[in-house]
Amino acid sequence: MTVVAAALVSCGQNFSAPQNLDDACAIVKERPKYLRAMKATERKWGVPVPVQMAFIYQESKFIGNNRTPMQYTLGVIPMGRQSSAYGYAQALDGTWDDYRDEQGKRGAKRHDIRDATDFIGWYMTQTVAETGVALGDAKNQYLAYHEGRAGYLRGTHNRKSWLLRISDEVAARAAIYDLQLKTCGKR
């Protein structure tokens, strides 16, 4: 693909967030491809759509090309990003590479909602296998997602009150999204 063609393709992608992130029905009405991707992940991996939505809300606010903030020395000299996290799921480079290798998806992109939800499903099913945390347990799945499974098993999250608060928010958002999707007939 030429540089010009690549630029034209990237211009056609919409990386902005949906208008109303507090309403699951509004999100899927505005971006029906999100619901199609999440339902495919639910069928393949068993991860409930509302849990996927709550994870993506927390990680990227549904901004497909989201990155961590830049770090600066002396307030002005850029030193790089806080981490390699990128895309809807804020997947780190190494973990994303593991996913692509294990799933045979060399062309998978973190800014593609289908790939991002599939990644979440893949990661969460590995979390079940290694930790026993159920796919529908948004709070503890999020803690394992944020800290890594080894960190979760060591209990690193227990020393982070801010993370415990956020994981409670993820669980509450998943429950709200679930009720909303039932109300509008999308669940």
C-alpha cells in the first residue's frame, strides 16, 4: 500500500468516542459494529458484552487510538509514554504480541474494535484458567487485567486503594450497562 493510500484509509477511521458513554444503548445505536464485535467475542470466549463494554470504557473511553500520556523531564523535555498501552483495550506491546502469536492473528490491530474485544476475551479466559476468576466477575477480572495475572495472584492490588475503587466502578458500570442493554433489547 502506498503512503498516500495508507493516509486515505486512516482518514476514514473514526477514533472518537461515542457521544453518550453512560448509556450502553446509545453507544451501540451510534456504533452498531461495537455490539457486533462484542457479541462475537461473547460467543467465542464467553465474556459478557457488558463486561467488555465496562473494560473498554475504563481503559480507553472507547477511543480507538488512545495512548498513555507522555512523560516529561523538567516539565518540558519529552521522555516517552508511560507505557506501550494502546487502543480500545490499552493492550501492552508484549501482551498484544503474545495474543497475535497464539491466535494466529498477525494482522490484528489494537485500534480495531473486533480485534480489541477478541483480545479481551482471550486475556480473560486465560485469567480464568490461571486464577479461577469467573468471566462475569468484572471487578476481579479488571484487577487481574490491570495488575497482570501474576500480580493479581500476589495481591498487589490490595495495596492500591485507588485501583480497588476503580475496579468497583468497572463492576458497577458493567451492571448498569447490562440493565440498559436489557431495557433496549440488545441483551
